[in-house]
Amino acid sequence: MEGRLRLFCFPYAGGGASAFRLWLERLPHEVEVCPVALPGRENRFREPLFSRLPALVEALAQALKPSMDVPFAFFGHSMGALISFELARYLRSAHHVGPLQLFISAHRAPHLPDRSAPLHGLSEPALIDALVRLGGTPQAILQHAELMKVIIPILRADFELCETYIYRPEAPLACPISIFGGTQDKLVSLQELQGWRMHTTSSCRLKMFAGDHFFLHS
């Protein structure tokens, strides 16, 4: 049965569509969950990675536009939140369409500066140390040398995409924004989440969940 709302889900840095595999079972049947498979990972492993957000957003708009023939919304966690926001703005300017709602998770408002030190240029040992501090990557994967050879280039590209992002002021979006955060998230503060309010002329709601930056999994 086709859903009455198509929910496009965008993953965090290093993540893929599989991060949302359980959502297919847990959301109401009225919602058609559409996890977005980004290039360079999972079943698109052989495709080139994107390290700049504008190029990725343009490619996503071209690929997803045919599936936007029904009411749709965006959910994005961490990097995925930034992708969702800029894709919504791109669709508005280029195609005069947009999501009914943005669900923004674990990312500071886009106009605020990044407080974290850049990661994409670190040596491999230093990058792995940073991943340990960040959490979100299972210890079994961190200790698996062959898997890490696959994952490190994906993480570098995703971190570079986020760390080279330049916010450009535009009119606020017209759709409502729902914001989600983790109460123990050391990467994104409550104040940084609240900053999203200026990016919509509609309603804006904030809900906090128990957990760290990757509360999405718990």
C-alpha cells in the first residue's frame, strides 16, 4: 500500500540507508519510509564520494525529484540534517517545490559556527582516535582493519563535506521544522538546536531524547 506521506531519510557521516532499516517496520503504514542511499557506500560503493555539499544536493535533487510526486518530508540526522536543509532550499529555488516538514536531528542551526576541530585532514591513527571519542562506531568495526580501510575514505569525504560547508542567508523555509536532540550530546548544545527556529516562518518544535549524539540508535 502506497503511503500518504513519503519520508526521505538522510544518514549521518559515515552512515548509509541501513541506519533506517527498522523504521520501515515501526512507523505507521501511512508513512512510506524512503532511506536515501548516498553515493560511495553500501549498494552504491563503487560510485564516487561527494566531499562538497552543493554538488551532492544538486545530484540528490535530480535523482529524487521523480519520487516527489506525492506529499513528502525530510528527516536528517547530523550530516543528514544539513543535507535535508540545503536540499529543501535548493528545491524551493530550482523547482518551486518543498517538503511538508523538516525533521532535523542532532545538528546545530546552519548559521552557527562549527565548534569542533576539523577531522577530514587527520592522519588515519588520529582520525580513528577521534572516532573513538565521538562514539557511534562499534568497537568491533574500529578494530577490524579491512573494514576500516573501506570506512575511512567515506568518513573523510563526509567530514570534509560538513567542514567546508558555507551557510548563505536566504529567506526562511515555509514548512514546519521539528528538532530532535540528545540530552547527553556533547557535540550539539540545546542552544545550537534552538537556533533552527529562525529558519522557518511556520511552527518549530524541539524534543530532547535520552542519549548522546547517536541517540538515534537507542
